[in-house]
Amino acid sequence: MKPAQLLFATSLLAATAAAQTPEDLDALLEPLRAKHELPALSALVLRGDEIAAQGAVGVRRIDRDVRVTDGDRWHLGSCTKSMTATLCAVLVEKEKLAWNTTVGEIFGDVENLHEEWKAVTLEHLLTNSSGAPKQLRFDGLWNRLWEREGTPVEQRRTLLEGVLTRKPDATPGTKYIYSNAGFSIAGAMAETVTSTPYEMLMQRELFDPLGMTETGFGAPGAKDAVLQPFGHYVRRGELHPRDFTMLNDNPHAIAPAGLAHATLADWARYASLHLAGARGEDGLLKAKTLEKLHAPKLNGYAMGWSVQNPEWANGPMIWHNGSNTWWYCESGLFPTDDLAILVATNTAHGTARKGSSETLEALFRYATDDDR
């Protein structure tokens, strides 16, 4: 770990240790959980680099009376995308990659690489403007990826070969297409130039320097014990826990697009990095690099973030949501207020998204209420 990285991680640890006990959000969260019929609901308010408030209500499994806790791990789905972009930014600062590094430069060995992919850049991939497809159900590709043949690196190679031999769905740089494939290809770029699997690279370059010791990939927990929240699905109008098997999450081929899990405290360490950059502070990354990650492009999409202007906020919200269809979460950064809000639930059924969004807004109002 470089001295600057060590200093940044240490400062976060010191701030957390020195902070007052976070306010308990359970009383605010429970009515929202009940209203939207969620098995569990957890949330955290981060002010600067300190956890100001946190809560967790409900159960880990709908059929077991095992309560969730503040230390539980939650699936982050597509909130992984900004983490992948942040990893790529670390590699850009280390001159292993550049924002204009092209698919042709890294994957020129792909047999029958389509000509229009050769000039697609890392920045195109991370801003959903590469022309990468929205879904992967062509030519049986998604079914092959679900078979999980080979290592995660080999699975991502299968994905990129399936995508890069087809014409992009749009001329690169001209159209916003939300794409797991684009971020997966960016992750494959990172692991190719470093000769290190994406998951190990993320651990080494991002999670470890930030002190994220309770973060990993795939659904959290274990098969025969209720140690963590379980994802849930709806069948015949009723919630059921998703049994813990290797098929309870998406394949590692799309890990860079949506496979991370974390405790909310760990996720807050990551959010703190981005808030620090918004304040103009250098840390694990230079502030100007984080500014680039937050700069909106087509459709208001930045690098793994969507920049929005909700009427109830005091300025722009740098936001993303995530779901693997059995979990749902949202993260919102509010640079004007030096605030971040994280929300997670262990289902993605009909009202989960609405419930999460209502929770995000309610917590913003709570955190900015001077009369409270």
C-alpha cells in the first residue's frame, strides 16, 4: 500500500473510531419496511467521513425469525459498476490504462473482432456509450455464461468474445445503452493489463486500501445457516427466500457490472472516498480523477453513476441502484451537503424499488433537518 493510500485508509479508521455513536434509524425505517412489505431494510447516513446514523430492521429470511443487524452484508448489484470505474481510475493514475485505451489495443487477439469495436475506448465502456448490448441473450451467450465453465477470467473471455465479434448496437460515443457487458469488458481490460483476475485486483487496489474487510463478490452467507440476509423472490404473490446455491447470483462473467456485496459500513468507506473527491481532497485517487468519474455524459450517466437533480435535494445527486433480481439497493451522494445515503433490502419485488427510493428521500430530509 502506498503512503498516500495508507494515510487515507488510516484517516477513515480514525474518524470512525473518534466519531460519536451513530444515531439509530430503526424507528424511521420500520414503518417504511412494513409499508412496502420488505423482509428487511437497512440504511446508513454518512456525513463527510463519519457514519452519522444507521439502522437495520426486519429478518434475514422471511421464514425465520432471525433479525438483521447493522453488521450484515448486502448484495450491491449494479452499484458495483462505479467500483469498477474507480478501479480503472486507479490503474489510469498508475499508467496501466488510459481513458482512451481501446478495445483493439487490449483485445486485438480476439478472432473475428468486429472492426467497429477496435476504436471503442475504456471511457466509452464506463459511460454506457460504447454500443455494448443491453442484454446477452443472443446466440445462446447468456446460457453459456450461466454454465460458469472455467475460471472467472475465462468466463469473462467468453463474454467479450461473444460480444466483440458482433457489430456494436450503436456507433460508439453516440448513444446511451445501459449495459452490463460494457462494464464486464472494462473489467476484463483491467485484469488483462495487470495479469491479475478482476476480483483479486479489486481487493488489492480498492477494498484493501479503503479498509473494506467485509466486502466480496456473490451473494453473502452460507448454504446451511442464516448467517446473513437471504435474497427473496415472489411466487404466487408471496415472498420466498432464494435458497443459497451457486445459482443464487449472476455468473462471474458480469462481476464487474454487478456482483459485489458489503456491509453498509464498508460501503460507506467507499462512498467516503467519493465524497472526499467532491470536496476537492486527494486520497486514494486525486480529486480531479474523481471529478472525471462524476462528470455526466450521455443521458446524465457518468462512470458508474447517474447524475440527477431531485426536487427535494439541495443540489445534484450522484446516484446508482443495484439488483440481481433478488436484492435491491441504492446509493446517493449529495456533494452540496457533504452527505451520502445508502439503502439496501433483501428483495427486489414490486415495491422494493419504491420503498428504497422513499427511504433515500426520507433519510435526506432527516439528515438535513436543522430543527431535528
